Amino acid sequence: KVSDTESLPKMASQVCSRKSRNVASVDNPRPAKRRSCRGNSALSKLANEISLHRKRVVIIAGAGISVASGVRTFRGKSGVWSEFVWSTATRDSFRKDPLAWYNDFWLKCMKLPANLKPNPSHQALSDLLELCPNLKLITQNVDGLNTSMQSPDQVVEAHGRLGLFKCVPDEDSDTDSESDDDDDRLVHLGHRRKRRLAEAKGVCRYQQMESIEADDLPMTTAVGLMGDSLEEPPKCPLCQNMVAPQALLFDEGYHSHDFYQFKKMEDWLAKAEVIMFVGTSFNVRLSEVALEHARAQSLPVYNFNTQDFLEATAWLDATNISGPCEDVLPQLYNACVSIQGVAVKKTNNKPIVTNDVVVPRQQKRGICWKKKCIQQLQASGK
């Protein structure tokens, strides 16, 4: 994603190349000296970072975690963007004909399965966040599967959420200047100056600060959005401008709406000691900026993927963990639980924490080992 003042040609030039990202893929089989771990060594190392050393870990999740739930990826062989050019998912294209944009593009591409539900990868991430407060999750998915299971204090939906909407002005009054407040900050995802100027101009609150719920739209519009077509495009209940989905479009910046919480993402990444990618194709600005930050700060990077692997270099400490997210993430959770001394049972392939006593010797002394672990963590302030 790029600044909302940039043209499509400029945008295309800024989408990071595979060479600059040190990414090798199944579709791009160039030789890559990648560190791929097919055993438990990498999982154990990462689990130690999370549970033993209590490192601050930022998880960046992509479409790969929702594949097992029946959600289409964006850039895979049957991905959404294999059918439509990038120029369609823009504000500019939306403004030209909002009704056609919804009927010909959005409602066809972004329909979720009727029986959509979280899969083991979502459950494992949720359990990890609950078990380890030192973890933060930035999801690029708009399906809402992770946020429905987790505290909003630990999750940012960087690219929006289906079912929410935003007011789109007739034209953007953004400044052409790229200068920004705090240009020297460690992580730069959005323009704070542009965000402040938008607030000072007193724009409709649904353009910048708040999201529109489907229930706030007329009944016929809400029904149409759940189906295959609309008779008329939705309008803002406050100012009557056209309404677009609450999703980050290709010609929008992370500062374009407060829902994307770019300041929180910048803060999390600036404080991160480990960065963990899960099921992402490394084709958006968020992953590009995170990798640049990891190189600059010599942060270890773990990449859970099945085809887009990172190349370990002198500048990037990358470890690839190959396998479907729904298989590998529960293993990571189990490893973290084991380190913390909490017993684990598996019921229907879903790991859960139990109150079982782990160490019989401790039981004879009348001490619950799980409570002791929790007390030690609380006493250390972690």
C-alpha cells in the first residue's frame, strides 16, 4: 500500500521486487540460500524466544492463515488478483462508477464462505496471544476471524474488515508534500502530518475517525451487500457521500483512516525484538517496511510459509518454517505451553490449557505447578 497522493505508475514502481526483498517462491524458483527448518529446532528456538526469554514479538499474518477456512488468497494461483488488475481496487476506480465497482468487482471478489469459521491456525494464534502478553498481532486479512477471538489491545486489522464501511469524499484534498512529522522515527508506515491536517479540516467523521456499520445503512442496501448485486451504491448516513468498504485500497495510505491504526503498528514494530510472518506473500508495504526495519535493527525474523521463503543474508537473520499454518502454529503453541510448564491436552485437534498438575513432586508438596508458573510471571512483571 502506498500514499494516497501517489499515482498508479509510481505505486507500481514502489511495490518491492522479489530481489530487494530476498524472497524466493515456488513461482519464482531462483536459487536461494534460505534457512528452511523441517524439524522442531526452529519452533523450539522461537518458543524459547516467546516463553522463556519473553521477547517482544510482532506477528504479521497474511491470507495463508485463512486458506483452511475456505477464504481465497489474493496472489496465489487462484487468487483474487489473478482475475482483476490492481487498478480496480483503488479510490480512483471507485469514484468513477461506485455501483459498477461494487457489482462487477467487490461483491464478486470479496464474498466469504457461508459457513466461515476459524481454523486451527486462528485458534493457535488466539491461544498464543492469551498465553503470552508479549505478543502482538497485525493481520492483513479482512475476514475478521482473528479479531473475533482476541482482545483488540493485541490485534490490529491493518487492511480493514469486511462488513464495515467508510465515507469517501468526492476528491482528496491531500497535500502534495511528502514531508512528515518525526521523519527520523524508526518505523514509518503512515503520514502523521496528513492525518493531523485531515482532522483539522473537520471532515465527516466517517471519512477518518469512525467506521459505518452495515446496520447504519438502508435495509435494501445492507441486503444487497450480502448478495450478488446492488441497485444503488450505499451513501454515508451523515453527509450522503458515497460509501466504500472499510478496506485499504491500493492508492490509500495507512493514515487514510484511523481504523488501520498506523501509529500503533509503528510503535509495536519499533519496540519489537522478534518479527514473525505467517502466511504472507510479502507484496504489500507493511511487510516491506517490517523487513527493512528487521535488517536495520538486526532483528531475527521467522517466516511460516509454504511457498514464499525469505533468504538469510548477512543483513537479514531469516528462518523459514515450512508447512501449512493450521499444522505448524498449533505446534508452536504447544511448545510455548510446554516451556511455561502448563499441561496440554488435544481435543478435536485443538490444543487447550488444562489445570492438570504437571509435576507430581510439586503436587505432593501441595503446590499447583500451573499457578506457581503464573505467579512467577506476574512477579517478574512480564
